[in-house]
Amino acid sequence: MAERNRKLSRVFGSLAAGLVLGLAGVAPAAAAAGSPAMRAVTYHGYQISVPASWPVYNLAADPAQCVLFNRHAVYLGTPGADQRCPARAFGHTEAVLIQPTGPSTQLPPGTVVLPSGTAALPAALPVAASAAASTSQEFHVAAPGPGVLVTATYGGDPALLRTILGQARVTAAAPDAADSRSINKESATGSQGSAAQPGSPGTSQALAGGSSGQPELVGRQGSGLGFDPCTVPSVATMTDWLASPYRVIGTYLGGVNWACSYGNFTTSWVSQVAAEGWQYIPIWVGPQAPCSGIPGVTVINPGQAATEGQAEAASAAATAQAYGYGTGTPIYFDMEGYDSSDTSCAQAVLTFLGGWTQGLHAAGYLSGVYSSAGSGIVDLASQYGNASYPSPDDVWIADWTGDPVLTDPNLPDSDWPGQRLHQYYGSHNETWGGATVNIDNDVIGGEVAGLPGPAAALPYVGGIPADVAAAPGSAATVLLVIHGAAGGGLDAVHWRASPPAGLAVTPASGVAAVPPGGVRVVALRVELGSSLPAGRYDIPVTASVGSEPLTETFELVSAVNRGSTLATPFPVVLYAADPASMAAAVLAAAELGLPASDITGNFDAAWADVAGGNDLVLGVGQAAVNGLNNNPCGWSNPAGTGAGHTPFFYIGVPLQQPPGADVFEPSDGTSLTETATVTAQLTQYALAGTLPDDAGPPVGPSPPQDVCLGSPDVGVP
């Protein structure tokens, strides 16, 4: 899911367009005169002929290969447990996945189970298969002889897919062909339009009242940070990511415009990951706006918009139920950005989403809508409070401000209070617990799905500030701050500091009794060895409550003699435009051993640094961020750009190196204390790659405003 803010769109417009084409596929080309060159592809004795231009991916040889159905391709084997997928991909074109089956395989609803020894898809399909294909633009074919399940998707050329599948043949039986004839046919008789993979829920495998014995997921009021990938990581990766600040993950249930595969997503995955404390944002990607600019997607028929919305809701609810998402849980429709100035298009979207909400409510589910802040969210807001319009229960705002807040200038604060999610940063890789996933970032303040019972609440540990400088042979004091959980009783938090060689910490471990919602501060004396080389040293601090580990934090100590400075991996510039913020920047630089030349209060100099792209520029304080974001004051600058405009945009996530020309990082809070904390955290991450307070609520930067503050030239004290 993607939505760039106005400056990101302007600065990287052509690049973004290329990325969208790469991720979302290309529209099917018109058929060339004559037949295209074809080649035979064989897997487990099942053979098809496909255009010779289609790549063939061996998933056993490359298990990280992402199975995407928005590009022409053939995938052979079982999708890997940790596919290397983009955070989002939309649309369907002609593509084929062929994977092995076994006696216990649960088939997707609407699967055509062929007679043993045959491979060709018959011209006349069963009713359930036809219904599933028309809903999802996918065919599912089980061939018991060779022991394979085929998932074939189509976009603008369904006839090509029918030809490919209709001419398939058996070249050899799989070794377990006799056993594979016992494939569960019960699940192939349903009419649900979801396209699951082996291991996905059949009629006998659903969590809701199924044989798994797992409780049904229920609706929960979510909070904190979350992320959404295109296809879910493995259970092992989700366990690794318990080291992250996230506890909510977006899970795609299906839809005609979802280009990824289910991969790991099964009822077993849902139950195992939920048991670890994760909560879910269920997502459905159905028809898009008639004026959508995404190539290759199925769009709404304006004349049937309400009916189509209700039909999508019915398919989504049936799929959710099969995966154990019980009634009362939300399902969010992914309506990507569109041209809302096209009034007929916008009206079709509103009518469709109204039908979506009505359909979900009729099925007993809550309605959610994800969309661009500047299109779908604005259009929905225009109907908020309209008793005749069926508004969704929750909205998910796509606006890549980089700021993890639930407010947005496109949505009045009075609309959907306590019923909001915000996707605040787009596709990028993050690594936690040694596992890397491509994700979008979210802040949660609305309805999600999770296991029943009270939400797990744990204490967390952090430092304030997270850095301190001292000379070798001397000592310094750092503060360990232990925050109590929101509810429950008194927590006994066991903590331990593990300093690297050359440093000693006293005390090195201890137990702190922390009341609910309370704070305990522990002073740690850090002694630096007299022969300790100058440099920056991380002291990890781990903690636990009983047998439950808490996320570690870090104390950063800079070993440097007074007046000396330390080298940095990449140039870091702290820019402030008011005296108070300048003081915070000077303090942060001193604690980290940064040279005075890394601090500037001059707008001209900061402009040149951002435009040059060779420095990681932090805008310290609201005045600096406002100036770099839009120059509301009209300060002079090297480019001679007037008030109300700069070519710059900002990123609100920690960076370790310069992001390139025209990009800066906001380092401002709603108070001077918050500004100092954010500056310390972001600078520490730039220098050492670690973040303090990474287990607790993040202190995010405040969004820039078009308000003139500060001065174009604030001297360095």
C-alpha cells in the first residue's frame, strides 16, 4: 500500500512512477500477429506450454524468490518460508504457480480436482470453480496423478490461461501419486472466492469452531506501532521480531488485486503467531477506483458499484471466517490512491465503499477502509456524519509523513476519534532479531483482531538521555529508566548491563519493583579504563519479568578527552533555527564528541547541506524543520527560492547515512525536552546504529507546519 506526501511525489515523481510499474506489474500488451513462441515447462510430471518470454523460477533453488501474480512468470515448487517480497504489489496478469501436494493438503475453495492420470483443465468448469475464478481471477487445478496443485492467475487475457491449462498433460506420475489421490476434496466444493495455497483453510480446518481447538480471533482496540508486508513472514521470523517495537501486523486475506501469494499464511500460522501476542490488521484488495492509475488492476464498474462492494464484503467475510477471524473483527478494504478531482470516479468509490460497509455489517464484521489521505480519506470525510451514508467503522490513513501520529491535515480530528490507523512510512527493509522483512510502518489507534482476553502489557526499559561523554580513566553516570506496565500489579524487573571490554558498570545488575504505570530510575556509574581507545561504546541493557524477556536498550558512552572530537561513519549536520534548539544541538554534539563544525544555525548553510546530499541533516526544533520543509519565512537561500516552497522532503525514521539530495530528517518535538530526546536518539542511531527506548512508545518528531518561526541565522554558542 503506497501513498507519498506532496513533496515526495514532486521530488521523486519519475522515480516513484518507475517503482509503481516495477511493483504493480504492467498492463497486458495487445496480442501480436501470429502465435508467440512457446516453450514446455515440466514439474513433477505435469507439463504446460507457456510463452517463451516468461521467466521460470525454481523456488527450491531460490526459496527467497517472491511469488508475484502481477508479472508473467512460472513458479515451480513450494513458496519459501521467507520470501523476499516488496511491501505491496497490486494487480493480476497471466502467471502460474505449480507446487506439490500430499494427502493432507487442504485445497482452495473452487479447486478443480482432475481425474487421476489427467492434467488438462476441462472446457466446462464446475459452478464453484467458475464462481471462484470470476471473483478472484484465478484458477485452481489439482492433478492427483503427478501430485501437483496449480494456481493460475489472469488479467486481460483469460483465454491464454484457459489455453495453457487446457493443453496441460501428464508426462510421468509422481512417486506418491497413489497417495495423492486422497487429496481432501471436501474443501474443493466450496463457493468462496479466496485463493489460498496448500495449508490454507479448508472447510474442516477453520479456527472458528474447527478442529484446531484454537479460540476465535476477536475485535480489539489496538495501540502502538505496527507494520504491513505483502505476504506474511514465517512463524520463526515473527518470533524473531518480538525484539522489535511492533506488535501488530497487516495480514492480507485476498482480493482480486492482491498480487502476492499466501505463502506462510495458514490457520496454523494465525494461531501460532497470535499466541505470541501479535494482533492483526486484516486486509482485502478488491476492485480499485475507475480512475486508478495502477496498471493491470481490476476496477469498479460505476453502474454496479454498490453491488460489487457488497459482493467483495461477502467474499472477504467468508475468507476471514475460514482463517479464524470471528465476527466482530474488522476487515480493511485497500483502496489505493486515485484522482479525487474526477467527481464521477470519486462517487463510484464512495458508493462501492458504502456497499462494502453494508456487506460487512450484514455478515457481522466491522468495516475498515485504507486509502490515500488525499483521495479516499478526504472523500470519506466528506460523508462523515451523513446519516444516509454507511461510513466505515475505522479508517486507515495512508500519508507518508514519517511521523507516527494519528492526526492528519486531510482529516478533521473530530472524525473517527479512536478509530484510526496511520501508515506513516513506506516500503523499506527492517531487521529485528536477525531477520529482515520489507515493510510499511503503521501507528495503531483503531480496531484490530487478536485473541480474546486482556492485552499483554509489559514494562520497558530505556535511558535518558542515551549518551554521555567522558575521558578514558574517568567515570560518568548514565540513567536507566524502567517504566511499569499499564495494568496489573507490581512488576519485579530484573535487569543486567553488559559493558564491552574496557568499561565497567556499577551496579551491573539488579531488580527494580515498578508499580503499574510508574517509573523507577537507576543510576549506573560507568568507569572508563585509562587505556581505553577513543571511540563510541554501546552498553546493552537487557531485562526480564519472570520468564518473559523485555526488549533490550542501549547506553552509548563516548570515550573522548575534553575538547577532542570523534570520527563519524558519515557526515552528520545538526541544524537549529532558534536559540533553545541550538542549545539542545550543542549539548547532543558535546555528549557524542561531534565537532562544532557539525552544528549550524545558518539557513543558507543548511540548505546547501541538504541539497548536496552528502550529509545526514537533522532539523533540530520546529523552527528548523518548518524552514526546511517549506520556508514559510521566505529566508534567503542559495537557490533563490521564495517563501512557501523548498525542493526538500523529510523522513521520520532513523537513518545511519545520508539519504541523498533534498532529504532531511526532522528532529523536533512538541517541547524542548522532546526535541532534545529525539535529537539524542536520532544522532545515536546515525553514529552507532542503536536506539534507546526501543521497547517503549517512540518519541516521534512533530510534523512540520507552514508557520514562520526562528531566525535565518542563529549563531553557535
